[in-house]
Amino acid sequence: MRVSWIIFILLILVIFLLFYLGLYKYFLTDDSSSLTLENTIHIAKSHKEATIIVLGDSTASVELRPNLFNSIIKDGKIINLGMPGSWFYSHNLIQSLVKNNNKKVDSVILVLGPDEFINEGNMRVNSDLQYHKTSISIFDAYPLLFYSDSLDYLKDNLISLIFKPILFKEDLKDAIINPLKRLSVVKRDIIWLSRKINTTDTLWEDDRIFNVCNLGPLNMIEKNLQIAKSENDSTASAMYSMNFAAYSGRKKQKAINKYINKNLFYLIKNLSKNFKTVYVLNAPIYEGFQEIYPNSYLNKVSAITKEITNQFANIKYIEIDRAIKSDCSNFMDVVHLNTKGGKIFTKYIADYLNKPTK
């Protein structure tokens, strides 16, 4: 009987350490979105000298180039904390972390991608709970009030916070099937998430040389992909595969999520309260292809963003030059700038920040 109690207590202790104190972050595999978050948190905590942070999804993480930005900006130093696949809820948690750990940060650049406004709010909150499962706690219940579309959905979210192993069910299933494989990542994750970051080193930037000028609509991309594969052209196959995935994975946007105003307002209000100046912009989208993001959708997105940002004195909306959005050579796919476009975009933002304030 005593042995059974000891085993039970040890099991409870292990569950508490892994799921409630976040130690499961050292068991995350390469394809886990939570590993992206934990790495972003580590970077944010390491760069104590940063005065400007960038928040956003992949449109921020791969497009705003920090080394170029820091070479242009007259006052301050930037760190890019954009995370692929993240959403308003993610941005809010990251800004809160930065506010509590990086006292020098006084400005934020918020890049809002078009997918953050889609009419699938529940899917996005589910995604974010998975994204933040190693760091989220019951204290995040209050923010969830602003991101839940109904009382039933709020109940499901709160249950996930209270009984956190629910969020790890797929990870646990994989750990049971492949225990040695999961244990093999522990040493790597401990080293990776504990590494000392030299804040004077060159910051990471993506390098994407492709452009969409010759891609054409989705059916043409698929046709050219098959031709490239039949000809064993690995370079062309990689380009067409990447773009086909980016296009086909997005359906034509028509409706804005009805909870966007509430969710975006809550994020903007917190940014306004926590930082001296906040710059908000809608990520540049290639205007040449209307099959994915028609202008009617993008116009609604920008209108909502402007309406909310205009309510706060220290929030500045940046209107992106149409010349950037209309040039196909700036984009690697319809929603992401390539290296050339990223440099133009970064210079545009840095020059905006360098202008004297009125």
C-alpha cells in the first residue's frame, strides 16, 4: 500500500514538473511549434540591449531584416520576435514577457499578416494553445476571455489550462511509441534553450531568392511543378513545391472573423499601455493574384486595423507603399517577401521610424 502511494505521489510530481512548470519544453521535437516559441522566449530574454521589438507571424519573421534595420535606424536596436503561424494571442503573451524582462524596450513594430483576420477564430485559438502549451498557465484564463467565441469554447479552453496534459496528448502518444527517440532530443533541447547568445553577433535572417513573376495562377504552378519533377530539376521543384504549398494551403478569403475587432483591440490596448510607441502595419501582399487574397478582403483588413489604431495616441499606423506590393519581383509567394523585397520593406520601415516626430 505504501509503495502504491509513493508511486502515485511520484507520478503527480512528474506531471506537475513536466506540464505545469514547463519542463516538457526539453522533450520537444523539431516539428513542434512550441519549440519555436521557447526559442523566441530565450532570444527575447537574452537581448537585454534591444529597444525595439517586432511582433507578428511569418510575414514579420522572414521579411523585416534586423541587421539591415539596425544599420539604418538612428536611435535604438531591434530584435525580431515574429513567429510563423502565430496570432494575436501569441503576440500578446510575447509582449507581456518582454515588458517584464526587457526594461529597455520602449517601441514595438506589429506586423499583421492577412491570415490573422480569417473567419476561423476557434482554429486559431486552438493553434495558439498548442503553440504555448509549455509556457501557458491558468493565469492566462483572463486573456482567453477575449479570444473565445462562445461560453462552450471558453469552457474547453479553461479545461485545457487546468488539465494541461490534454494539450500534450499527441506528444505523449509519440513518446509512448518512440520513447528512445523522444529522450534523444532532451540533451539537444537543453543545450539549445540554455545557450548563451552573443548579442553583438549578426542576427538571423532568411535568404529567399525566388520571385512570383513567372509563377502564374495556382493551376500553372502545379503544372510547372510536375514538369520540374519529371526533368529532375531540384531547384525548380523546390521553388514550385514551396509556392504550391503556400497557395493551395490558403483558400480564397472572403469573410473577416467577427471577433477580430475585440481580439485586435485587446492586443493594441495592451501594447499602448506597456510601450511608449507602437507602429502597426498590415503586411505587404502581392496584388497581382486575386485568387487568394482579393482586394475586397485586404481593404476590410486595413480598414479594421486603422479604425482600432486610431483610438490610441501612441499607436502609429504605417501605410505600405503600393510600389512594394505591386512588384512581383519582391515576393517569393503571394504573402511573403523574398530577400530583395525584404530589404526594400525593411528600409521603408526604418526610414519611417527615422522621420522626426510631429
